[in-house]
Amino acid sequence: MCELLGMSANVPTDICFSFAGLMRRGGQTGPHRDGWGIAFYEGKGCRSFHDPAPSAESEIARLVSRYSIKSCTVISHIRRANRGRVSLENTHPFTRELWGRMWTFAHNGQLKGIKDRILTFYEPVGSTDSEHAFCWLLDQIRMQYPEPPKTTGGLMKLIRHLAADLGTLGVFNMLLSDGRYLWCHCATNLAWLTRKAPFGAATLLDADMSVDFSQETTPNDVVTVIATRPLTRDEAWTVMQPGQMAVFRSGALVTR
Amino acid sequence: MCELLGMSANVPTDICFSFAGLMRRGGQTGPHRDGWGIAFYEGKGCRSFHDPAPSAESEIARLVSRYSIKSCTVISHIRRANRGRVSLENTHPFTRELWGRMWTFAHNGQLKGIKDRILTFYEPVGSTDSEHAFCWLLDQIRMQYPEPPKTTGGLMKLIRHLAADLGTLGVFNMLLSDGRYLWCHCATNLAWLTRKAPFGAATLLDADMSVDFSQETTPNDVVTVIATRPLTRDEAWTVMQPGQMAVFRSGALVTR
């Protein structure tokens, strides 16, 4: 199983603390040795770091966990390969452009028969189920909305419907973002936590590391973290139910 | 003016030496303080690093110049902004998927009226002339070849024609790659150099740094480096002529 990590915040926030916990699971406290990746949005820009090497041993992962890249939306993934060999092109998150925005996608699970679904605009570069599912999903959105919709109600409904449809093919834990919204679909494991004032302290489950968020934040900050499993021992995580969708924007839950 | 750097090689080769020279031009020996980026192909995979901060001060640039990422095709760019503000989404190289391959593009120059050209499949995320030109170029390729062509003759001709067309709008020094080919179009400044056996020593123009390639290579290695201006003082660079195109694959010049 792979591990997912996402963040949605109302102010540019670094993800160093959560990422430090996640990267330990990549070959040290966990078995996910088959690469890792992370995408940061900064305004409309999106930069990502990918490494087919285990995150616990990756020099790039050390840079990312040390170097404070501040972002309002982050998607990260560490991989335990089941479909598709260990290689750079099979390393999540995947990115494609739609409507002049970069969309980013990471997935945990397997989808039986996904490669039978016909693709139109987007084609996978690698050989994973996941990238095929992402291309199919963006194809469907693009066919329904060749131009960006003026209101988001229909788009929200469509993405919920597409995620549920993909969920019928197997296990579909997903993080998806266009830089503004963060769509989280739970099949088996996904939990989230919103940090806001009054801020307290938190201790990682996977590393001997604590942080006092009251020292790091301003009273108006709202930061939501989503992960396959809770990352801290002393905070109240909301564990999502199978088939559930949660959508965040600027740190706040906008629909579920 | 921005600085371009490209590499094409027949074996995965690190670009640390050339990149060390280039990054000094980003705010130290040169005036290109407005961000930088680099894309490395590894098989079909492509990973890129982008930073809107000056390369001479960038922690990510230090990682890239120190950490030996081996690749057969590289495109890098350091930016002096003239169109489009300094931001992540305006930082080259730009990337889009076509035919299940990641295409990468970096440009130096300005193109008057480029934004009047209508786009179909690809849309810019940022506000630069360059990204609009890239989207238009891929659009034209995709319209001509909805499926990847079986032979490359027509594609080579098309890209040459499109680059010449863009060249009529202003200054169009370009590096473009699909991971196999590296297309180089010269408007004003572009020079290249092929290193192969017998290998010798080289000294950077911008930094006090030498390398003896005979210690770093095998006799079969063929590595071509393309840059806005020659990077070394003691090698025979081929300075390209205005309007000239050079295409490399596996380090070798395949057509010009």
C-alpha cells in the first residue's frame, strides 16, 4: 500500500513537519521503498519533486523536509509498487494541464480493468493503473466542460461521480487538486485534521519530533492535513469512511 | 536576455559541470536573477526543478549542481524577465504531454503578437510569451499528427517550419525535447559542442572549475552540450547562425 499526504491552507504554509513523518514510512518505519513525489502549488504555479529512490534515503527528500517551501496546496505520495515497475515515469503525483491550470493527482490502490477505458485528450507516460485513471478522469471533465465552468456545483458533482465510478474497479484512495480545491476520495484509508486557533502542540507517530503550532502560526491560519493514516499521536483526526469524499479549499472543508 | 542550456547524450550523464557554470550567470556573473529551472529525462520519465529565486542563491540549484542526476536529455533555463512577472508559473522550462510523452520547452527572446495566435488543446498557466508559443507549437504538431507519426521526416520538417514561423515574430532561441530528440533553434545566440573520445580537459568561463572528461567517461560516450554562449574557454564550440536549427539524439547531430 502507498501513503498519501495532502495539505490545504489559507496562507502559504510549509509541510516540513508532516512530510518528515511521511518520509520515514518510505523504507524506514514503513515498506514503501519504491519512490516518492510531492507537488507544491504557489499561486497558479506548481512545482514537483519526484524520486524513484526510497524517500528515507533520498537527498531530494531531505532537501524538501528541511527547506521550507510555503504553499497553500500540497499533494505527496510514497509508493509501494504493485502495478508498473519502479521508475521515474511511474512515480506519483502525476500532473496535466486543463483550462490553463495544472492538475495534480496521487492514488493509492489498484483498479481492475482501468486500462480498458478509452482515453481521448490525455495519455499516460508510464504504465501505472493510477496514471491511466487520472487521464481518464481529466478526459471526462474536459468532455463535460471544454471550457471552465462558471460555477463549481456541477464540477463537484461530476468529480464525486467519477471517483465513485473508479471506486467500483477496486481500491481508489485519491488526492486531486487544481491548485485551489483539494478533492479527497476515501476507499479504505484516509484521515484528515484541521489546525486552527487556538493552536497546540503535536508529536509525530513516526519520528521523535514535536512542534508547537502556536509558535509557528498567526491566529487566522487554517491548515488541513490529509493522510492515509494519522501522522500525529496527540491530535483529533477525522477518519474518513469508505466511499466518502471530502473537498477542501483554503484549509476549510467545503463539501463532503 | 535569458540563458539556455541543453544536453543530449548516448549514456546517462550528469550535467553538474555545465550547470555550475550556468547558475553563476543567475545573479552572480550574469544579470538573470528572475528564476531558473531544469528538466531531466530518465527513460520516458521527466523530472524538473523550478525556482523563482535567483539560481546563484537557490538552495535547490545547489542541490542540482552537487547531486549527480544522470540523464540523456536535459533542458535548463535561467530567466531575465521581460514579459510576465517573476513567479513560479512563469519559470521555464514548460512541460506538456503529447502522445504519452512529456515535451519540454525553454525559450529566450520576445515574440510580438504571439498571444493573438489561437490555442486549441494546450493553454498557458502563466503569462509569458514563451509558454503561449510552446502551447501553439504543440497544438500545431497535434493537429497535424493526432497520432505519433511512424517515421520522423515529416515531424522534423514541421518543427523546423513552426520554429521559423515563430522566428518571424521576434527573437526565438529555443530548446525543445520529447525526451529522445533535442531541437535547438537559433535566432541570435546558441552554441553547441560534442564531447567524445579522445576526451580532454575543460575549464568553465564563469567559475574557477575544471574537469578532465577522460577520467569521467568511457570511450563510447557521446555528449553534446548546447548553450546560449560557450560555457568553457578551452573547447571548440560551434556557434549557430540566425535561423539555423540543429537536432540531436543520443548526443549526435541528426539533422540541421
